[in-house]
Amino acid sequence: MNYALASPEDQEDMFRAYCGVLNALPTDAAIKITINNRRLNSTDFHRTVLMKERPDALNAYRREYNAVLVEKAAESNNLVQDKYITVAVTKKSVGECLRSETARLMFANSEFLILLNQAATDRAELAKLLNISQSQMGHITNAPAGHGLLRVGGSIVPFANDFPRDGELYRLWSTTPGDK
């Protein structure tokens, strides 16, 4: 629902829901809202969004619906907004974080997670919560720095980011004490 176009009652409901989310977070949480404007890919739009005609009596409705979608895209100057909310909370361990029901729900519903080396008890909790297999858990068991798992949507992919340690970029990016 678009806040700017909503009725005053709906705007109040949205505001209260937003406040509920903020109040559920720990006081040390950092929240970042990112809005990425990008050009609409016309080919992808026509292929993935618009309804294809079928051999039935409903094509008139499909054409009307498609016309509305094309008009809305044109009104937006063919720009699409991707909206992301990033919440960061500093905890000593994943286990400490997972004691919060709110944090558990955030982990379970996140579209993107990076998992690095984890303690055994934390690994077990994450495996259960995120439905990660034992073979996948091997990538965050005694894993070297820069190795882990990416969870994107429903996919879980291992990664190894072996970056040369003698360069300026490594010095800037490293979070290892003594590497600075």
C-alpha cells in the first residue's frame, strides 16, 4: 500500500505497524533504508509482468490489465524502485542473538544472509532455523576467514573469498585485529 495515497486511517495503521517494528528491535540496532532507482528493462517487463493472451474469452481483460501496467510504468518514467531495509545488531554470538524471538524471525525471513564460521551450538540453531543441511554446515564449521555460506532467497551457496593479504584493499577491509 502506498502511504502517500492511503486514507488517514490507513496511514495511522501503517505508522503504528512501523513503530511496532522499531520498538521490537533492540535499542542498539542500526537501521538503514536503501532505495535503489533503476531503469525498467522493457523486454523483461513484457516477458515477465504482462499477461500473455490465451485461447479463451478473457483476453479483453488481459489487454485492459496490461494497458494499465504499461501506463503505470510510463508514468514512473520507466523507473523501478527496489527498497531494502538493513538491520544491524551487534551481539557477542549468533546464539545470543537467537534468544530473541524477533531476531529469530528476522533471520528466518531474511532474503540475504552471509554466514561465516560459527560455534557448534550456534551452528545447530542456525541449521534448524534456516533448514541448512549437514554438508552445507561444513562450510561454516572451522572455516577460515573469508569462507562461509550465502543464503539468497531459498538458495544456499558456499563461498570462498581468498583475498591477497598484502594489498591496500585487504588492509582497508579486514576486521581482524592486528591486520590494520
